[in-house]
Amino acid sequence: MKKYIVTIILIISFLCFSSYWAFTHVNFNPSHHVGEVIDELNSVKVYYNGGMNNVTGRNLAPDGYNLGLKYQCVEFVKRYYYEFYHHKILEAQVNAKDFLDMKTPSDQINCARGLLQFDNGTCPASNW
């Protein structure tokens, strides 16, 4: 019985790991290829990334500014502010959660970012 339980646990573990790997590395949308332009916002291109954890290297601006890991969400935000607003977010490596300064009140300048910060649901409609 103990050998049977260990076998079941190993099979379940293998299935979980292989499923996670597949969903994060396999391109399930063969009509697009990684790096393909799929949209744009204010002339800043949005690139297809493939699987959730797909990383194809670091994206650098012509002046050497580190935009982040190619085609990830943070890379798009940094590239958008760099190309559209000509603004550099100074930290070389940040995560999406790092863009918000919890000490900065809504509708105030986030000094670390040099950007006007709004809490979710508080941005005045007139700004959009």
C-alpha cells in the first residue's frame, strides 16, 4: 500500500510539473510568433510574448537604457514611458508591484518614479 501511495504521489508531481512547464513555455497560439507586433498604444508597439515565462533576453534602448526582459509587462511599461514621455524609470530591474509607492497618496507625485500616482479606481475621468 505504501509503495502504491508513493507511486501515485510521484505521478501527480510529474503531471503538475510538466503541465506548469508546458503552460509557461509552450506557445499555444501558433498563429503568432514571439516578437511579432500585435498592437500599439500611442505608436509604442506591443509584442507577442508566447508562454507566460518566455524570456528572449533583455531589451536595451539605443542609449543603453535597460528596458527589461523582452516583451514582458514591465518592459512594455518602461518602454512606453521611455518612448512616449521620454522618461526613464531609474531602477534597472523592477517588478510591476514596484511601480507603486505605498507612502505616496493618490493624485500625488511619486518622487521615485517622477510620475503622478493614482490608486486603483481613483483617477479622475478627465485625465483619460
